[in-house]
Amino acid sequence: MKWLAFKAFIKKAWLKAKKFWWLIVLGLLFVVGALIGALTRNAAFLTSIVGLIESKQQAHDAETETIERIHAAEIEEKNKRLAEHQKRMAELEEEFASRGEELDSKKKAALKKLVDEGYNDPEKLSKEIAAAFGLKHG
């Protein structure tokens, strides 16, 4: 029974569609126009979103580059301190060897601490090392 009612409804709808075809075409044109308008507005919106994402990506890249530059400077500073430490250690070992003494681990740790703290002021570092290890300054 439902099938027959559905068939009758489809036949009536077809007759009305043949009679008012121009209204259906106008409705479809309106829907297509509305979709195109929505897409162009959304395209502008999407373009602004893409621009925002690109600017955020550029900012992220700049921050990453800055961090890498700072990290490289820190590594360079650390390597300079290590070289200075090794240089001072060799000088002290020579001095202690000439006096017939040996540089123990406590003295080595104290030297490392002095070099790390006084790295930027060589004159002060020299005085502190001389005072700490009983050497002549100058």
C-alpha cells in the first residue's frame, strides 16, 4: 500500500516539475550562487588563515635559529673554558713537577672552579691561582 502511495506522489511531483521547471532552475541557480558566494568568502578567510599559519611558521623558524645561535655560542664558550682549564692544568702540573709535588684531585677540582669563575678576567684568575696553589704571581 505504501508503495502505491509513493508512486502516486512521484507522478504528481513529476507533473508539477514539468509545469514549473523554470522555478526549479531558478532555485538551483540561487543555491549555486549562494555556494559560490560562500566559497569565495571562505576562500578569503582560508587565505587569511594560511597567511597566519605562514607568519607563525616564520616566527618559529626565527626563534629556532636564535636558539641554535645561542647554543653554538654557549658551546664555543664552554670549549674556550675547557681549553683554558687544560692550559692552566698543564702549567700547574709542570710547576708542581718542578717542585717535586703532585697535583691531586682536590687541587684539580679547585683549579677547575677557579678557571670557571675567573675566566673573563685573566689577571684576576692568575692571582687567584697563584694564591691558591702557593705559586709566584707574574
